[in-house]
Amino acid sequence: MCSADASSLLFEGADLLHPGPEIFRLVRCEHCGHIYQNPRPTVAAIDRYYPPDYMPFWPAIEDERNPMRRFDRGYGRRMRCATVHRAAKRRPGQLLDVGCATGIFLDGMRQLGWQVKGVEPTHSAAHYACTRFGLDVFEGRLEEARFPDKAFDAITLWDVLEHVHEPRPILMELSRLLRPGGLLVLSLPNPDSLEAAFFGPHWLGWDLPRHLNLFRPVQLRHHLARYGLLVENVRSFTAGHSLMAMSVEHWLNAAGKNGRRVRRVLEAPPIRLLTKPYYAGPANWYNLSSIMVVFARRVAA
């Protein structure tokens, strides 16, 4: 991100979500502090680390058989859609979701009156979004879609930027595609969070080898400003409890204990209700939990 080539090892670890024999390295830039994977899978090789059961490739909420999970996923989508809708500060217009997966968020925004398009590189997910929801989804990477200048009033990237090999061209492209005053929403893991510090290499936000770059909040403001994208707000209102529970599982497993059993307890509705005041309150207000959501505005050229 700063063009320097001096780094120090942060830690080495395996794939926590899909275990295998490979070990991956995460390093910190000695010049700017940016955290990135080095070496990293190539563009040609990275797709094999996204199996069909990868979490974002969920089916439609209406097709969810578990009533509790259906309610939870529906609530999460409504919260995301309503937050973006309010933050846009304009009537529904053209919205692009980059890395739209199976199209669940796009379908929710369409129900709020937005005209929506998606970009998704994984064939199975893009195909599902098109066939199940009838969405307009470009199968490929953002830079290949070649949308016209200033085509969108809002662009969202839910847990996407950390997955791209070269973030700077993506940020430049996002700036080109947004109309002046348009809204950019980025959801990313926060390596400065309390949970990252507590769980260390067992924090799920590292998500090796899929997370190639991890952005610290202060650095991200600087990177976005270089492309005319000024940060208005940073919040932590999505997936905080879930990532905490999964991190606890891996942390306990590494200590030889039954982490899966503890995770089930943590994910039970009564426990989630008990932790809601923290995740909806201080964790959200002060950006303390694992996922940060950044709201930036495209300034006039």
C-alpha cells in the first residue's frame, strides 16, 4: 500500500475455517504498519480456498429451514439494508454491490426501491444470484466489468476489500464509478479491535489464506482520501458476536479443549441477548469489535 518492501513477521498459521496442511504467513510493513499476507496465493490459485460451503455463499433467507437462523439472517439483512439506505441521504438510485455472493443483500436493497447491480467472481454464487433472485450480476472481477464513469449513487463491499490482491486499483475504480456525493460502504475485519488483541493468531478475522490485506482504521482513512473518498463514520454493527464465538472455538481448540461445545453455548439466543447491549452499544459506537463498517463519501472532482 505504501510501495515499501520491508516487513516483519506477525505470525504463521493454518486455515482455521477449512483446515489443511498448509501454513500461511502474515507480516506487518515496517514503513506504514499495513498488515498483509506474504507470500500469498496467486490470482490463479486463490479460488481453491473458496469451497462451495464457504459461509458467504448462503442460499436465500426464505429457503432457510432453521426458523431461528432464518429470523437471525433476516434481521441482519434488514439492519444492513436500512443502514445503507439511511446513510445514502438521497432517494433510492443506482447501487452496486461488489462481491455480492448469492445476492441476498442486493435483493434486500431492491425491495427498498434501489436499482441494483452486482459483481461476483465465483460462478456458483453469481449463477445463484441471477437465477434465484433475477439479479443483474456480472460474473468476474470489478475491473473487468467496465461500468461507465459516475454510474452509481452507492457502492457496497461487504467483507471484500481484504480479499483482493491489489487494493489500490480497486479503490481508484470505486472512486471512478461513484457520482459526486455518492456513498461507499466497506465492511472489513478490524485488526485493531479488542478481539484481535485478545485472541491473537486464533482471531477469525485474520482468515488466512483468504484475507490478503488487513487495514487498520487510521490507515484506511488515509488510503481512501487519496482517491477522493472521505470517511464520514466508522461503526461495528455487523457479525461482532458471531466472530467472537468462532474465535473462542478456535482459541479453545488450540488449547486442547472442546471449543465447538462452547461456541454452541455462546450462539444460543439467551447468550446473544445478554451480549447485545455491548455489541449494539459501546462496540458499535467506538468500533471495538471484530468487523468495522466504514462509510465514505465521494467528494466532487
